[in-house]
Amino acid sequence: MMLGRSLPSRSGSFRPENLGQNALALIGNVFFTFFVIGVLVFTIIAATYEPEDPLFHPSTKITNFLTSTSNATFVSDSTVVKTGEDFMKANETAFGTFINASDVIKAAKWDAEGETEEKEARDCSDEVDKPIDCTDPEVFHLMMSAAIDQFKDIHFYRFGKPVRGMNDSSCHMAWRFRPKEGKTASLYKDYRSFVISRSVNCSLSVVSIGDYHSGGNARKRKKHQKPGFEKTPMGEDDKNSGIQVVGETVNDSLPVVESEKSFDQGKYLLYNGGGERCKSMDHYLWSFMCALGEAQYLNRTLVMDLSICLSSVYTKSGQDEEGKDFRFYFDFEHLKESASVLDQGQFWSDWNKWHQKDGLSISLVEDFRVTPMKMAHVKDTLIMRKFGSVEPDNYWYRVCEGEAESVIQRPWHMIWKSTRLMNIVSSISSKLNWDFDSVHVVRGEKAKNTEQWPNLASDTSPEALLSSLQDKVDDGRNLYIATDEQDVSFFDPLKDKYSTHFLDEYRELWDENSEWYSEMSKLNNGVPVEFDGYMRASVDTEVFLRGKKQIETFNDLTRDCKDGINTCTISAS
């Protein structure tokens, strides 16, 4: 018998045989606790996170499209928006086979069979001053050969039949071409004046060839004019092949509904209001392409407002500027041939005439979360999406987010840059004979901000540029400098080594005496159009991209990152 209290008996849970089970239970509880905490943290982040503008932080699919496959800083700069032709591969087979000198010689032999002896025996001493017959096959072959011989840095794809020029010794001829080292999927059209002389033995020779687009009589093919010379035809309609032809006559008149019956049978989509006004061109186009994509998905005509408010980012005044036109910046002719679109003003004019009489109905949608898929079976004549005033929920591109992102395809191939602006690009490149190298030099505000770009100012100084370019560009080359530096005399030290060229050297291409100025004023109801900051940046970019060698600021000239300190990895991704 023991005195006092007996020792407590062991609990069953602390028996040696249960220790393994206890350890497993403890580990399970710890992992479950961490899981609960993780879910809680994720929920809080998801509920409170507000992403930046999704234009600049899109899905992987969108990022792959908007980001250049190269490391070109100037190409991917947000100042100038990318359009469909930027992403077309310059596949030579799409253009047909280019024409070389031997092709012309063969054609001349075929046309001249049996005529050689007769011409050699003739005496033309009395015909030297007679008018040149521009329709003569011999004249045609001579002009083609002269063009191929003189312009060695381009490939010719089609020659148009020559027509009479401004006097008896002048003929005008047009052709389509591409630069031999062209990286863009575009064709170009040139038409030039040729001065031709005849010798006493009847032989013909080309005395001179005029400047780019000097042969205006050959610009537009006459209705009954026979086709010219083409080695491998591209097809009846080049535009259907998706290739932009720069230099053709532009027809960006507004489409018109043919009749009341046609209007009644149509189905329309219209976006009203929204926060896109006066935003950057990237933002505007990203949203517009969402609207166009939805219209394509619903098989409806997009009713579009052609008026644009240009963001202060691009204006001299530093203020947002209304009164701009979609056609100033983009190829409306290509858009209206690729998609069914109507001008908003024209649409409402027709609607007000006929909707009550013909019982046309509207489906009003005021929530961007109503997906295009839910509206696929709407029968109303007009679907009008109305956007409020609260950003970012009033951005058009919200319609194409979430569930709709995998369904709505933005039809980028329908949007090209303005043909008139591209004509300026082609003119500048032709003045340089398509034989130049280019460098993009970023300075401006970034060079002043030494916290974010500590080396940029010194790395883009004239001395540093000469050092960086010496192994990249040969001495004496034409060097086009695309830059935001206001004072181009800053680059004068480079003139000792290169033939430097800047955008403003070519002001005659957009001043008040230019074809661009005249056509834009006509498009704008007689009101002159300013060659604004966006147009300047767009042309500067495109000329840069046509250089045979392209030297870029943040890849080739400086150690700094494009988007500021410690962002190189992010920018490159």
C-alpha cells in the first residue's frame, strides 16, 4: 500500500505507439494553416489590386503582337502606333518576280524582229527635231532599260506604258518597285519624266530622268490604255493580296448607302461616348480595334466617328486638339475596302430619314460586361453601346476583355498607316536613292533626366556618336538621323564623316506648296492641315526603318535602359 496520491495515468494520446500519428497530424495542421493564410492574402490582393492601363499590360497574346520581334527601340516606342503592315513579312514571292535588264532586252528583241536592218539603213537627219512617239515600243524598252540602269538599289515589278510628257522630247512613265533591301511588305509607285533625243542615224537615247513623281501624266492609268510590262503578274487587284501600294491615287471619300432599301437591310454597331477622347494614339487604336473586331464578330457595319482629338503628347501647343480626322493618320481607303464601315454623320442622316417610316429598332447596351457573344442573336437594326464618364470602365477596349478576349479578334490587317504620309516617306527615301543608313538618337527630356538615364546625354553627344558609329557606318555614307533633338546643329560634327540628313530638310513635301498640303486641305473642307507632332514622329520612324543599316539608341548607343534605370530586363521581355 502506497501512501498519498497515486501517479496520474498516461493519456492515451501520449502513448509511445501514437507518436507517429501525432507528428503527421501536427504537420498537416501547419500546412493547412499556411494554405488558409495564402488564400486570404491572395483574396485581399485580388480585391484591392487596380492594374494600370491594360493597353500597356495586355495578355501574352496581345504583348506578342504589340512588341517588336527585334530589339528596335524606335519601332516599339509608344509615340508611334504599330499598324497591320508592320507585322506582314516581306515575302518576295508575294510581289511576283522582279524585272531585270535582260528581261527588257529579250522583250525588245521580240518586238524588233525584222526591223533592225530597216532602221540601220534610214537617215534621220531631217527627223531629229520631230516629236518623240512615246507609244513606240522602242521608246518603251529604252526607258525601262534606262530606269533599271540608273536606280540600282530598287527592284522593278511593273512598268506602265509611257505617255507624252510636257513637250515633244518628253515622255512620262510609271513603275512599281521595292528597295532591294526592303524590310517592309509594301510596294511603291513612282512616275517620272524622261527627256529623249534622236540622233541623225535614228538611234534614241535618254538624256535625263526627272525627280521622284515628276512624270504626273503617267500617274493614273488611262481607261483604254494597254497594260505595260510585267514579268510575273500579281493579280487583278493588288489590294486584295493585302499589300499596300504607296504612291497610288488616294480615294478616301466617305462610303454612302446606295438606297433606303439597302439601309433598311443593314445591321449596324455604334460605340457612343467613352473615355478614349484625347488619349494617346496607342490607346485610341487599341479601343477602335476592339470595336471593329466586335463588328466583324457580329457581322455588322461599324458606324465610326472619324473625328479625332489629338493628345497633347503630339501637339506644339501642349494642349489636346480637336478637329483631327481619322484619315489624316490611317489608310481609310484600305479600311473601307476591307471592312463594312460608315461615317457616323452619314449614318445618323440616313437613320433620321428612314427609321420611323421603316420601323427600324435600336438595342441599347450600357454595360461593357454584356459580352459580344450575348448579342450575337440580337435582331435590332442598330446595337448602340453607350459608355459612361467613369474611367476606366468607360474604355471601349473593356468590351474585349475577360471572356470575350478569346473570341474577339482585332483585325489588324485592316489598319494601315496613311498612304499620304507614306508618300512622304517614299519621297524622302527616293531623294536618298534608297541607299542610306539610319540612326535613331533619343535626347530631349530623357537626356535631361539623369536619375533615370544617367548616361544618355553623354552617350549621345557628337563625340560619343562618332565613336559608336565608326565601326557600324562607312565613311561618306548618307546617314539619316531620326531624333527628338530640337537643334540639329548639335550633330554638325558628324558632317565631317557622313552626309547627314534630317526630317526638316524635306519640308517642301508638306509645306503649303506641296501635294500633301493641297490634298489634306481638300479632305478637310478647304481648311489647311498642320503637319503635327504625330505625323512628324510617324514619318521620321518610317524613314529610319528604311535605312540599310539601322542604329538604335538603347541597343547600340547607350548603356541606359529604354524605360529608365533597372528596367532593361523588363523592356526586353
